[in-house]
Amino acid sequence: MARVFSHEADIGAGTVLGVDEVARVADAGGHFIVSPNCNPAVIRETRRLGLASYPGVLTPSECFAALEAGATALKVFPAAMMGIDGLKAIRAVLPAGTRVLLVGGVDERNFGQWLAAGADGFGIGTALYRPGKSLAAVAADAKRMVETFDREGQL
């Protein structure tokens, strides 16, 4: 996919846990790595190979370790555990310009609250798709989520 569609989409891999997986994604033409955890070795290798790195973090210590290792942005996971107030608090100590993306517990009902607290974007999983859901239902929900995000982002 990365080789065929790289001019149309930014394609990478998620749930990457090891350095060997980073190399395989790079060899396949991927552009980014998303991890559920903060593994400095994975972050450093991702950046060394010229890919963007989005490690999973939850605590201030994980946030700063990820940034020190070269993370492109922070993927707070699960965001529901940090909460809106937690994001506000962590934003107060993160370096200016740090991009923070929220995953896990985010959907169109709370985009505005997260954005007001300092979120830069979201990763949507089960709020959009669960096994057995029809393609038409996923498409309709995705359209509604994008419209909501666009509207909430203007506030």
C-alpha cells in the first residue's frame, strides 16, 4: 500500500513494539510508526530511519521520555484514563509546540472538550468500528465524526 498510494495517503503501521518491526515498516515504504507504549529504542530507530514516531504515553514521565527519544508527537493512550483535566495539567509542563494526539475514549461527543484542553488531534478505533459493523455504517459514522471535528476545531 505504501508504495502504491504514498502520493495519496500517509501510510504507516500501528501497534509496533520492536525495533525489528520498525525496519520492516521502513522497508515496505511506510512513513510512520504508532506504538501503544513508550519504548525509547523504537522511537530512536523510527526517527533514525526517517519515519514519524507516535508512541503511546500516559504519564508525564512517559511524555518526557518519548520527547527525549525524538517522538514526533505524543499519542495519549488510553485518553479516558488521563481525562480532560489530566490533559490540561500535562499541557502546562510540556514544551511549547508538542503535538498531543488522544486515543481511547474519544469520539464526536467530546471532541470540543478535548480540543479546548489542548488536544491536537485524535485516533479513533472502536468509536468508529467494531467487528460486524457494515461498511455503510462505518462510512456514515466517519463522515459525521469528520464534520464534527471540523466544526469543533473552529470554535
